[in-house]
Amino acid sequence: MTVTDLDPAVAWYTKLLAAEPDARPMDGLVEWHLAPTFGLQVWSEADRAGRSAMIVDHSDLDELAGHLDRAGIQHGGVQDVTASRILPVTDPDGNRIVFTGPFGT
């Protein structure tokens, strides 16, 4: 995810993920290691900020929506779509994160 200013972005993604970054491999880049083969990188690149998108599978979108509410993160609410449910979120730079999950959770 490309952002304009790394420090506020790290604070926002830390609230979103309820975890501090796992690594800072170089200046302007932070990483969260979410699973053995999956992670999230956030880096500062002002001229490209806000043009990223990510889809993330989540097992309980209702619980996640509650977490976002408690963290003060605005979201579009859980929505039923054709084959699943989604919970869209937009970071302060305009990057879009869409959490997906099955019906019935």
C-alpha cells in the first residue's frame, strides 16, 4: 500500500490490524507478517499514494466490523454480494482494502 506519510499510516494500519509492524526492512517501508506466506507492506511514495487495493479473506466479518468500530476506523459495513460477504475499508490516503468472508459468519 503506497502512502504519503509513513508515520500516520503506520498508526492507522496498526489500529486496523491490531498489531505493531513486524519489520522495517528499509527507510520508508514497514511490514506486517500476517501468515507464513502472506503479509502487508506499507511504503511512503507520495506520487503514487492512494492507488493501491488489497483483498483479504477473513473468517468473521461481523467481529471485524466491531473491531473497526472500537478502533474508530470508518468502514462501509458488512455487505452481502453475489458469492460472499464483504467489508470495505479505505485508508486515509484512499487505498482500498476489501475484507471478504463467507455467508453465515
